[in-house]
Amino acid sequence: MTDKINQIKQIALEHIKQAADSKALDDIRVRFLGKKGELTDLLKTLGTMSKEERPKFGALVNETKTFIENYLQQQLDTLKQAEMNKKLESEKIDVTLPGRIHRRGAIHPVKLVLDQMESIFLGMGFTIAQGPEIETDFNNFKAMNFQDDHPARDAQDTFYIENGKTLFRTHTSPVQARTMQLNAPNPIRVICPGRVFRRDDIDATHHVQFHQVEGLLVDKDVKLSDLKGILLEFVQKMFGADMKIRLRPSFFPFTEPSAEVDVSCIFCHGDGCSFCKQSGWIEVLGAGCVHPNVLRLGGYDPEVFSGWAFGIGVERIALLKYGINDIRYLTEGDVRFLEQFR
Ligand code: DAH
């Protein structure tokens, strides 16, 4: 019987040594020490033994049980430690590695200029009005006093949709019409920033889409000198206190009289250089007094109300402000260009 016990013990130890994981060790525990285990079975033979043999045999079985038990536990600890070491090794991080660099974006120069323009005009008491980029022919042209045969209405100049009833707005002036229709007969003092579209060849100074900031003031006793003062204030805030402006007579269907507004050349400050073609002046916007027909179509009596308006090309201002010599840089998305505005 003692041999039998030793044999079981040897087999058990051999299995325990070869066990690859805790599950295998558990199976071994059941096989040898469990309720129906091989050692436990031996105890059932106690009844067939003599009085003297019994205690010795029982003690030996229990001793062997404890021995196997301890060896199992020791092996389990070793396996767990090995598993832990493996895990620690595979999850090791090197805290001395340099961090990942998140490249910071920059605000687009057109957005920078738009924001600054808005804040300058908001500071002078204007509020912001907006209109859709897809506009009716009526608001874009008719309400702005364009004749039916005006060349701007040609399909060559304008992106028409829906058989010419709607179009991609060619300027922000239709927001004047919308604002008047909404507010008549109350006074108006708004700017209308937004994107506009034209069919055009793209080159250094032309694009098929760009931005404008429209301005509109409608009230009683409106003075043209206020327009001039406000535009001078805008130009000086944008480019510097030494800037001058001049108004040259011009034509727009929606204003009468109309003017092109020039600013003193930002490069030569009026002395004359190649940029301003030796004139000392650069054209930056259009302006004028709101045409009586435009007032009337907007719901205002031109005998009682008058107004003035202006339209500024935002890209033009951005090119001048940042000394950019090609409008295409603004839409090409070249990171080397854009990151200069960080
Ligand atoms: N809408 C004109 C354009 O796109 C710009 C303009 C000129 C707007 C004179 C005005 C203005 O409000 O008074 O060329």
C-alpha cells in the first residue's frame, strides 16, 4: 500500500511539473485530491486494514496529500509570477520617449480679415445681416435696379440654376434688398458679410468665389459725409492711422451718385510705386447713395428716406494687409502658406 501511495505521489508531481497554466493545475488537484480523487480513493480501503495499520496508513495518505497540496500551490505561484512578468514586459512603456506633437492649425487670412472687419463695424454701431448664397434673380438684380439687359445678367458672368429663376449670388447687395423688405419703414444700419460667386477665369486677381462685406444705412437726413467718415475710420483701423481715402465718381445701378473708393498705397504711402502704378492710390471698394428705385422696391419712400451703401472685397483687403500677391494662395490649401498665419 505504501508503494501505491508513493507511485501516485510520483505521478502527481510529474504532472504538476509539466502543467502549463493554472487550469491544468486545477485539473491535477481534482484528479488526485478531489472527493473522487486517486488519494481519496485509497482512504476507502482503510476498512480492510488491521487496527495497527490504519493510523499509519491514514497519516501517510494525509502527509502525501499535504505534500502534493503544497507543491501545487508553489507551482501555481510560480506560473502566476511568470504570467505577471510576461504581462509587465509586453505592456512596458518608455516614459523617456518624446511626446507626439499635435500641429496647431491657424485661422485662415480671409477669416482673420472678416473678423476684424466685423469688429470694426460693430464698434461703430452696425449690426450683422445675412442672406443666402443661392439668391433669387429678383433680389440679386431687379431689386438692385439692374436693367434686364445688364451684362452682369449674362450666363457668362453668373451661375444660374433653375432656368434662371435662382442663381449663386454675384454680390452681397441682395442682402440690402432682404434687409429693407424685413425692416421697412424702420431705420437700418447693417453690414452683410458673405461669399459671392462669378463665372470668371481664375488668375492672380480673379476667382469664381470670394467674399464681400456689404454696408447699408437707411434713415432720414442721411449725409454722404458720414459715409466718407465711416469708410476712413474703417481703413485707418485696418491699415493704420496714416491712411487716406479718396472717392472717384463711378457707376453702380443701385447707387446714385456712385463712387469707387481708393486708399493710399500701403507700400509707398502715396509717393507712387509699381504696385499702385505710380498713382499712390489703390482701389478697394465701391459705395454710393442708395438709388430711389432700390429704396422704393425695399418698401421705403425715397421722398422721406435716403441712405448710403458700400461693398468691400474681403480678399482684396487680405491681399493688401498681408502683402499676398496672388489670390489663388487663399484657396489652394497649401499648408506652407497657411501656417504663416499662426
Ligand atoms: N455690389 C458691388 C459689386 O459687387 C459692390 C458695391 C458697390 C456695393 C457699391 C455697394 C455699393 O453697396 O454701394 O461690385
